[in-house]
Amino acid sequence: MKVSFPTDPISIQKRIQSIDPIMYGSSRNYIDGSVSLLSPYIARGYISTKQIFEHVSSLGYKPYQITKFVQELTWRDYFQQVWRNKGELLFQDLKHPQPGIRHYQIPKSILNGHVQTGISGINRELLDFYETGYLHNHVRMYIASLVCNIGGAYWKKPSEWMYYHLLDADAASNTCSWQWVSGSFSSKKYIANQENINKYLKSNDHDTYLDRSYEEILEFNFIPKELEDLFDWDLTNVYQETENWIESKISNANPEDRIYSYTNPNFPLDLDLSLPVLLYDFYNIDPNWKKNIKANRIFILRPHFFRKYPSSPKTMDFIFALAKNIPKIQFFWGEWEDLLHQLNSVRPEIYWKEHPTNKEYIGKKEERDWIFPEVSGYYPSFFTYWKKCEKIWDRKNLQNQPSLI
């Protein structure tokens, strides 16, 4: 799926305005369906699920007409609630051990330069993925099913591979989705046969190892030859690519394209310590956050965060360009303690938005936007969470409107 993701505010706003929630509901599973293409902006906190919900709600539709769109939007909030409440347990099997594990690596046939899964529709989407940094949600499920449920991989390494390349990299959504497909966060494994893939990817493959009934696929006792060669995905190695990207920005002669670093005291942040500090990071690039106050606006890139969650240079380019929509933002490579050192003995008010990855920050924590902030805590399934949200949504609408269902 060849798509582009502009980073200028006008183009992003046009994309929001072009949402068609009814067409989305009927076509979202098809590769050429009417999807919003907003996930990279939502994942980076540039826009929120709440903003999208409020926009769609203002279009004059009855709630029952847009339920599917709102439901799918709420999945993202649900995954965030899982991470918020489970913490580091998110990165272990959430409900029960993944069934049918054969190895803890990833198939070489999904790697850039080696794409050959034996399924041409998936090959096509993987090649586009390496070019664009985006995958249709249905394709993500197909890939996870192929890698884990057909190829026998444990979900963790493949999920890290996909996260690294995604413009909309979000550890909660990505990890929960891989676990859901592989059966460790669901009641059963997700399987797609060739007929299903042909239908939704508009492909025409036949006589593949997936060109069978679901009953036959579930009885597989072998790994297809296309998935046999394995690769040991190593976060340490891919982090080096992220760090190299950072280093190229630290040495940039143009101040507007420079990242300030704790390792280079000759180029400290340009701070007005009489003003508060607003912290932006990987999950918060909200251009409207406190935009009317004077403040030091700092995008902090913490080495320990990127060692744990490395991102591709393509993703880093996207983040950097998106963040530059925030006037006078400065980029800082260093840990929280390094930033405090830059502030010297002065301790201005420091603000940030809550997230599981920034618990070391000290100052004034602010809540993220949620579609239904009244519903919080851990729910064992999306639909138990959704039922609570649905009741709140129903109460907010006029009594004479049709049922949401």
C-alpha cells in the first residue's frame, strides 16, 4: 500500500477533514478501503483519538452510523490502558503462553532485501512497507499470523522488528496486536487462508501453502520452506542505526536542524530559565499543547528509551519534521538527569504529558486525552472495555436517537 504522510499542518488537517466514517465502516478491511491514514499522527501525539472522535461526532451523523469507526478508534485507547495498567508485564504473554512456539527468531523472508514469503500479496505489502513505513492494519494481522501461527515464531522479536520500521510505532498497539494474533492475548490464534488474503488484498494467488481450508491449516505440522530460514533480530544492532541518525543531527551546523547533546557542552540548550519548560517526546508532539504561553519547548530524546525501543531513520525523520511544527522547539539528546543538569540550580516549572515511558520526570504531570476518560483500568478484553465506553457515549446523546448497535 503506497501512501505518503505529509508533516505540514495544512495537509494533516485536510486528511482529518476527509474522514468518511461510513465508508470506513464498510471498506476498512480492504487494501484499497477508506481508511483514515491518521495513525502516525495519533501515535506521535500530534493529534489525539479524542480530537478525531469530536470531529467525526460533529459531522451530523447518528451514533449508530459511525459506531464502527468510533469502535476502531477506541481500540487504540484500550491498548494504551492495557500498557498503563500492566506496565512492563505488557511485554510478556498477557493472558496465557503463546501456543505452538517453534523458535524465538524471525523468518529471513520478511526482511528488507530478502522478501519472499511465498504469498505475493504479502510480499507486495512488505516491499511497500520498507518504502513508506506504513502497513494497513489487516496486513499487519496477516504478517503476524504468517510469522507466528504458520512459521512458529514467538511474537516478541517479530513485534520489535515491525515496531522499528513503523511510522506509527506504538509499543502498546503493536505489542497487544501481535499477542492477540498469536493467541497469548486472545482465546485463539488468528489464521487467514489464501482465499481471505486474495479477497482483502485484491491478489490472485493460488496453489500456495495457505491455499487450503482453515481446518487443514490448523493441522499443519511443518514450517513452509519460505519461512524456514531464520534471523536473530537484535535490538542492540538496530539501535546503532537510531544512534547514527542522532549523531548526524548533533553534528549539524544549522541550529534549526541540530540536536543538542549532553555529550557536547559547547552547544548547550538556549534556555530562558525565567520561563516554564514544556517537555515533548516520542509520544507527545502536540502542537496545540499550551501553545499560547511563553515557555522553553524541549523535545527530549533519551538514550535508554531508544535502546529499548529503537526506531528506523525513516521514522526518526518523520518525527523530527513533525516536531518542527512547534515554534522554537529545541531537541535534546540525553537522559532526564542530563536535562536537569542543563537547568543548573534553577528549577523552572516543568510540564509533561503522562505516559508509561516517562515516569522518571519530576514536575507537573498532565493527563493525556482519552475518548472516554471516565473508563480507566485494566479490562481483559476490548469488548468489556467497549461496553463501558458505549454506555457513556449513549448517555451523552439525545434520547430520541437510534441505538448505537
